[in-house]
Amino acid sequence: MNTNRMEAFSDGVIAIIITIMVLEMKIPHGTDWSSLKPILPVFLSYILSFAYLAIYWNNHHHLLKA
């Protein structure tokens, strides 16, 4: 059975999720390092979520190619 459509759909869904996640990040107003402190937890949660989605996508990709 050909899984190209399902693979393309899941790739699209994951791309949309990553885009929505990055849209929630706010740009700091200051120009020094201290202005980055308030958004550090948001940035770290984005990195962890991105890594989780990358692992999920990789597993899904290998599942469909097997």
C-alpha cells in the first residue's frame, strides 16, 4: 500500500504545529541580555517541544518507510 498521502498529511500537520508554536513567542523590547530573562522559559519550552516533535516525526517517518 502506498503511504505517500498519509506521510504528506502528517508532515503538513507537524509543520503547522511548529509554526503555531513559534508564533506564540514574543520579541523582547530591550537590547541587552537582561531583557531576554523573561522569555527564557518560553524559549526553553519551545526547544523541548520542537525536539519532542522532531522525535515523533522521525519515528513516524521510519514507521511508514518500514
